[in-house]
Amino acid sequence: MELRLEVVQVPVSDVDRAKAFYTDKVGFVLDHDVEHIPGMRVVQLTPPGSSASIVIGTGMHSMTPGSLEGLQLVVSDMGVARSELLRRGAPVSEAHDMGGFAFAYFSDPDGNRWIIQEIPPKGPRAS
């Protein structure tokens, strides 16, 4: 059996504001923005290089906007990632070393909290 997590719903109060934040400030790719049925708008966004996406919208869930925390984005170079996010205007924290791994944090306009974790690429193995 194969189980893949591919989409996570993120609760927001203003879909257009969140869509602009995730595309303009964080650099997610807009996959689609559709209203399947009246009152149900689905906006799917994918972080660059990720096989998992997020969905924001209306008429899909009962979660409180801003109640999600701990979604983790993994990067190979924290300095490069933070610089790009800051250049785009994302409110990303300073990086913190947590025992050999660097972490930084940001929140979307509703307060959904994200973690950025640096995992450097593995180099060639020594023989």
C-alpha cells in the first residue's frame, strides 16, 4: 500500500489576501483557483520543488483561520532561502541552530505558523 500526503488545507479568513501572500511573498506556485460549486472556492498552491501542496478557499472545512501550526518547509541553504523570503517581503525570523539543524519561522496574515528547516544536501560518502 502507498499513502502519499499531497494536499494540506490551510484555514484563512481572506482567500485573496492569503493567495497574494503565498504567491508574492513566499513564492508558491498557483496551481488553480476555481469555484467547483457556488460557495466552494479552491485555491491550490505548491511550494517550489515540493510534491505536496496547500489548499486555501471557502466552503471546505470548519477550522479556525490562523489555527494551523507546524507545517514545515525544508531547504538546503537557510541563508539563501531567508534572503529570498526577506527580499519578497515575507516576515521570516532569524535562523536558529537547533543541534545541527537550522530553523526559521514565519506566519501568514491569519497567523498560520510555518517552520523552515535547513537540511543541507548530503555530499559524496567517504570510502
